Amino acid sequence: MADIFHACDNTRLYDRHMSTILFIVPIIIRLLYATGLRISEALALKNKDVDFNRRCLSIRKSKNGQERIAPMSDTLEGALKQYLQYRDRMPIPRLNDTNGYFFVSPSGTNCQQGTVYTWFRKALVISGIPHTGDHQGPRVHDFRHTFAVHSLVQMTKSGLDLYYSLPLLSTFLGYKSLSAT
């Protein structure tokens, strides 16, 4: 994970085309790792969904249509605020509208999944992590799985009974059933 974060943080553009992806990818990767969100859920976040006062994210557009809340850790909050410092410098009308997308392209539209996938694969190459396609090698969706496994490990180390904890994790991740988790 450290290698992937490092690669995302140190990616550079090689031409003059304006792009926000260089400061979106590091925060998107951290967001997925810290919350277990699906990439579609993260990219669908609106400004009103990121609540720094309550330190949570409101997931309104989920795969199963169930709204939920994801807490924000101190480090995630800091990273999101840093992203906003860069994002808010872009000359985009109504960038801070409550119904505006949180992760935006230079045109003011929301960032696309394909763009994140492309830059994630570049980060894998920089990290020396093989990705041969056809579900061989890490996928963006694997951050969700990593979050789930790390959460279960943390629950176990905290002495929580997994019989009771797994349904909580399942609900947190937005699954309809325990078997899907």
C-alpha cells in the first residue's frame, strides 16, 4: 500500500494539458482504502456529502440503492481538505455549489472511473506491481476488499466477536446480505 500511495503522490504530467487527475488519484486511492467505498460511490460524492463538521461522508448513490454514512478519520479528513485547497484554485463556475461534484474534471464535470483506472495502472507500474489485465493483478475494487479484511483484523485484535461484527461491516459496506460480504 505504501508503494502505491508513494507512486500516486509522485506522478507527473508530461504535457501541458490541464488535468486535475494528478491531485485526484492520491486522494481517491486513500479514500477507497480508508472507507471501503466502491469507486462509483466515491466519484458520485457531491460537495454536500462531505461533512467536515460531523466528520463523515454521505453515500447516496450506492450499488444497492441504500444510503449510508462513512466516518472520516483524522488522516482522511486532512487529505480531503488538502485536495480541496488544490481543487478550489481551478477557475470553474459554481465549483463549491452544494450539489456540485466533489471530485471534478477541468470542465467541472465529475471525474470518470476510466480515468482513475488508467492512472491507477500507471501507479502499479511505478510501484513495480504487475497487472496483466483480465483480473490479474490489483484492481481499484481491491481497495474495498483490503478495507474489509483490515477492518476484520482490527475487530479481532480489539476482542470483538466476529459473529456480531461481520453484520456491522456488511451494513457499513452497503451489502444487502451477509453472504455477499
